[in-house]
Amino acid sequence: MNSPAAFDLDAFMEQCQQRIQSVLTTQLDTLPPLAVNLRKAMQYACLQGGKRVRPLLVYAGLQAFGGHQARADVAACAIELMHCYSLVHDDLPAMDDDDLRRGNPTVHIAFNEATAILAGDALQSLAFRLLSDPSTMAVSDTTRLRMINLLASAGGYEGMVAGQSIDFDAVGRTLTLTELETMHRLKTGALISASVRLGAMATERASESQLAALHRYSEYIGLAFQVQDDILDVTSDTATLGKTQGADEALNKPTYVSLLGLEGARTKAAELCNGAVAALDGFDHNAEALRQIAHYIVERRH
């Protein structure tokens, strides 16, 4: 029996990025013209590129079970809308007060603060509207409800919002490594973890034990993503990052680099990557995208 052809992660990423860009554009362009400036702000927040890691993970989670990508389009769109909403609010003056995002002025700079708040609100609600619409995704009602519940948990008090609150309250004080990991498991890791499982759930082929393994995998890469972000905040530059380099240090935020040192943070990222790959031991070659994404997360330069 011939071994499967080598998996081309770059090609897969490019294809997924193009696909989610098309899906997002269609969904935002077809919104009714009720508040034109608000719609422009929503498009501005979502359509200027970015790594699209979360939709990529949705499609990779689906691919692990041999599903057709069209089955995951709505889930991928919903998770990216949630992510974009979080960035819009994260950049606000009351939060991180950032001027740059993806190399462009942040939404509150390009428009105004009130419009940015409303755009974030609208993107969040659109994510749930798409995921809850029976006409958009061919899954059972039970699966749809589980997917909605997962996204709500990951994006709300039990996930991203709680993590952001902890992050906000931690400015200027020292966190232990355990406290820092708890914060990032919520703030960054929760949506990343949901992404992988939403893709798998869209196939309706994943067993509970397989979903649990994917949860372990995604917890590792969620932390690894943040560790690498902390490393890049020190080692990269504003032009490469597309956002202000050194912003965490300027705000006196606790980071993996501040706690572990640069080399310690790099070691931590490598350990998390290895743990993620090990969590996929029970999966066949269809999960190769997930394996390679784990390495990409700790090797990326922006």
C-alpha cells in the first residue's frame, strides 16, 4: 500500500484563507443596508486579511474526519466573526487602546469609538445567527445546538471574555505561571479549542473520545499560540506584526517572556507543540493538517 502524499500546509492554508475570505465577504455584503456606516465598519474589521488561524483549524478539524469543506463554512465564518469582534473591542481605548491592527488603523480610529463598539456587537450576534440558521448547515438539530453551546461557552464568561477581564485586571501586577496559563487558556485558547471541535462536529462523524482528544490538542496549541505571540512581541517589529510591537511591555502586562525569559518561553512553546502532536496519536493521516499547524503556530513570524 502506498503511503499518503506529503501534506502541503502552505497550500492548505492559502486555500482555506481564500475560502473563508469569500464566505465572510458574501455574508457581510448581503446584509441589508439598514446602517451603511456600521456595515462598512464590520467589513473593515473582517476583510483585511489576517492569519485566519481559527477558520483554518475549523477546516483542519473537519479534514481529520474526511469531511467536505463546504460543511464547515458556516462554523468557520462564525468563529472568525467572533474573533474579529473580540479584536475590535480589545483595541478600544478602554481596553488596550491600540492604533494598529493587521497593518491598518484599528476600527475605532478608522471610524469612531461608538461605531467600533456597535460593529463588535453586530459581528458577535451575526456569528450566532449564522450558526443557528437551519438553512445554512446540513447537521442535525442536536449537533447544531451543541455547536452553538460550544461557541457561546468559548466566547463568553467561561472563555474569552473572562480571560480578557483577567488580563485587564492583571496589568501592573505579577502573575504566577499558573495564573498566566489560566488567563490565556480562557482569552486565547478557548476560541482556538472551539475551532477544532466545531470542524469535527460539522462532520457528525467524531466520537466523544475523539472530541476529547481534539480538546487536548487544541488546549496545547492555544497556549502555544500565546507563548509565540509573547515571543514575537519582543523579537519582531511593528511592520512584520501588523500591530504595535512591544505593546505588552509598554502596558506592563505579564507575559511568558517576562516570567520565563526568552529562551524559557521558546522551550515552553516547543513542549506545548510536542504535547499537541502527541494528543493526535489515535488519528490517521487525515489529521496531518492539525499536526503541521501545531508546528506552524510555534514557528510563525507574525
